[in-house]
Amino acid sequence: MNLLSCRPVRPYAPGVHRSISMLEEIELAQRIVAAGAHRDAEAEAELCRRFAPRIRLYGLRHLRSEAAAADLVQDVLMMTLEKLRAGAVRELDKLASFILGTSRQTVVDARRGGQRRERILETFAPTLPQFDEDSAVPLDSARLEHCLERLPERERSVLVMTFYDDRPADEVGAALGLKAGNVRVIRHRGIERLRLCVEGGES
């Protein structure tokens, strides 16, 4: 029986409804795992739709910022889908706990990253050379986003996870099923392609 197509004809008790919802989420996760690199776009979209509000609520409680909560939703869902596609989530019946744990760790890492940046600025800011901000070359964010989207999926994932998420090569490799050395090679190649595209060498 396809649980996704089932709709109750009469209200269930709250506990029963939660059980049905959890079973549906498990089936969605199973579909994503089974599809692997081929991706089940429908299952992924539905899984994101179900968990995004919970992640956002967690972000609002702990980050107290709409923008930061929105970023958290994107980061956690991306990492969750990467793990599911790679078959790295062992207990699919505990997917909600996995997502909660990922949300918690992402918040902790973000706070550590902020503290680390503050320490670096406090240490080195007095020695930084002065420059005219008006003369700086503006970053074309739309161009950068376009070029990032054009990268092969694996290169794009490596760049996002290593630079945006600030995750080490061995952790990225574990998430994507790669060796740390391969992650570094893919990262180097991806950076070069991104640079060429942003500078206009590729369309």
C-alpha cells in the first residue's frame, strides 16, 4: 500500500495521526535512499516540506533571527538529503531525531564559527591594511550563484560544505562517501571552474 496516497476519511486520535505521519516520513526517506544519486525529486520535496517548519522553529528559538533560521533550514535539509542519498542514515525510523541532532550541531558550529571570527578580528584587525571600500571590486552575487548552479553536483556539494558550512575535508568525505584526498581534489577543481565562470571565461 502506498502510504503517500492514503488519506483518512475520518479524524484519528492525535497519537494515531503522529504514527501515520512518521510512517509516511519513513517511506519518503526509503524512497530517497533507494533513488541514490538518481534522486527522487518528489520524495525529497515532500520530506523538506514536512521538516522545514520544525527546523525553522528550532532556529527561531535558538538563533532568534528569521534570516538565521531560514539559513538553518537550508543547511540542515541539504545535509539530510546528502546523507540519505549516500545511504548514511542508519535508522530511518529515527529520522526526526537525526534532523534535530543535525540542527543542534549546526547551531553549535555556527556559534563557534562566529566566536572564532571575532577572536581573529580582535587579534589581527589592528594590523590590517587600510583601503578605500568604494574602490573595491563589487561581487556579482547573481553571477556567482549562476556559476555555482552550473557546477557538477558533487563539486557544488563539496564547495558548499567546505566553505559555507566550514566543514573539514574528512567530514565532507564521510558525508559524500569520498576520501579526504578526493574531496581536496574536487574542491580545487570546483574553485577553478567557479573562478573561470565568474570572471567570464565560461558562460
